[in-house]
Amino acid sequence: MGFLPHNFNPAKIFMGDTGAMFLGFMLAASAIEGAVKSATAIALIVPILALGLPIFDTAFAIVRRLLNGKSIMEADKGHLHHRLMARGLSQRQAVLYLYFISFSLGVCSVILARIGFKEAIIALTFVICMLFFSIRYLNVMTETKKSTHGM
């Protein structure tokens, strides 16, 4: 958490390979530790839910590139943060939006692991509704920007 404020645009420090490896190792170790203490299905779902944003963004990037006949290693502008910025959000707003999504999914995974399945479904439904309405809000905002700039 101490790293994140220094990584906003313009970034003052960068995580680098060592930091990313350490972070990945800690997440993997905590997922294994959680698997020992809880039921197998929940132990598999919790880390996937907690890391849902990067997992699904990467998966969609691979599928998108395969469907377009491109190499999965080739860069493109189809990632979620690129799409948010194309909709009119600033880089800071897009990052904060993605932080909110990641935080919400993390809270849902903690609820699932600690409290129960029913409560996690309720929290996840709430998060999905919040995301749906925020996307609708983004659509309204971008349409308003387009109509005022087009005049």
C-alpha cells in the first residue's frame, strides 16, 4: 500500500521485476495457506476473485488477440485501462476506477473466506450493480463531452 501513492502519474518510483516477483510469491503463498484452512472450492475461488481484474483483463487480451489473428505477445490498446481512457477518463481517474474494482473484489473474497458464501454473493451483487451504474455514468459523461465538444 505504501508503494501505490508514489506510482500515480507521473510515477516517482516503479515496482520492477523484484517487487513484482515478491508480490506474486506472497499472493501465491497466501492462496496456498488459505487452501489448507478452508474447503477446496472456496480455496480456489478466493484467490481468483481477489485477483479477478488482472486475471480477466489478461484472459480477455489473449482471447481478443487470438480472434484477431495476432500474436498473444503483441501489445495493443484493448486493455481495460486503455478503454477507460478512450471513454474520456484521465489516467488518474482510470487508475482509481481500477483500484476500486480490485478493492471491491478483494473485499468480496475476504467475505467469502471469512463469513460465508451467501454474504459474498450479496457483496458481489452489490459490487456488480455499482460497476454497472458507474459504467452507465461513464457513458453519460462521455456522451455529454462529445456533444459539447461537437458543437
